[in-house]
Amino acid sequence: MAVTEHRNLKSAIIIVTTGFIVGNCAICTLGWLKHGSSCYKFASDKMTWENGSTYCQDLGGMLLVIESEEENDFITGKLRNLNMIRAWLGCSDKDSEGTWMCYADEGITRMQYENWADEKPNNFRGQDCGVIEKNKDGKWKDRGCNILRSTICEKSSRVSTMSCYSLDSDGRFYP
Ligand SMILES: [Ca+2]
Ligand SMILES: [Ca+2]
């Protein structure tokens, strides 16, 4: 059995034992947290915005992009639980000052939802990268892109690369 098959099978067994439905592909690979239609990974190391972007893309995702108050609340709760002071948003105005662009499933797009703190973004000393702030109740600020900060990756659960297995009556898993 190939290593990847073995991993998938192992994942499928874990899903069965924790009560999730096998056969539904809208699930997240191990190490990613499912919420809504997305999967999130909270990186253990801090990194610059560019390195965070690359890190997430290498994992098949993108830097966190928040599109709703509900998602903002979820992430704010996680920042509190994990004691992260702030984390990168996959949004910046580095290419054109004042025009905030965010990662999207296909490339980048104009920022759709926003939740800026009072008087932000203000481009103080040329700040071009967005963060969500735990101590501002999840409001956003623009900050310097080259400082090391907490990184959260996001990808759609629908494009999960994980295979689905079904538990048959003979007690074996089938793809
Ligand atoms: Ca999102
Ligand atoms: Ca700026």
C-alpha cells in the first residue's frame, strides 16, 4: 500500500471513531481545523507576510482571508484560545497604496469584507499588510509586512485532497 493511501486510510478511521460522516469529502486534512466551508491551519512559527503567504501556498492554501463577521468572530475566538496577539490577513495594499487586495481561490481580488479598527488603515510608516488583533476584539489594522507575526492558513474544505472511504458491511474500507 502506498504511503499516501495508508495516510488516507488512517484519516478515515479517525473520522469514523470521532463520529464524522465518511463519504462526505467536505472535510479537512489532518492538522487543519474545519469551520464552515474552510479548513484552517495555525502555524506554530511566526513569519513575515511574504513568507507566510509562501508557507500557506506550499500547503495548498492561502493566508487567512476573512469574508464575514461570523468568520471574524471564529478567528478572534481562536486567537484568544491560542493566545495569539494578532495574525496576518491575506490582504495588503503593497501594490497600490490604499487599494486593499486579498487572496482568493483564483489569484487576488479587491477586499470584499472589512473590519478595520478606528482610523485604520492609516499607512503609518508605510504599513501595507493587514492583521486581525485579539486585543481589539478582532478588529483589523495595517502593519509592517516584514515583522514576524502569527500566521493562519485557509483553504476550502471542498477542494480537500483527501480521499473518501466508506466502511462496508464486511468491516473494510473502500474508496
Ligand atoms: Ca475565509
Ligand atoms: Ca499601506
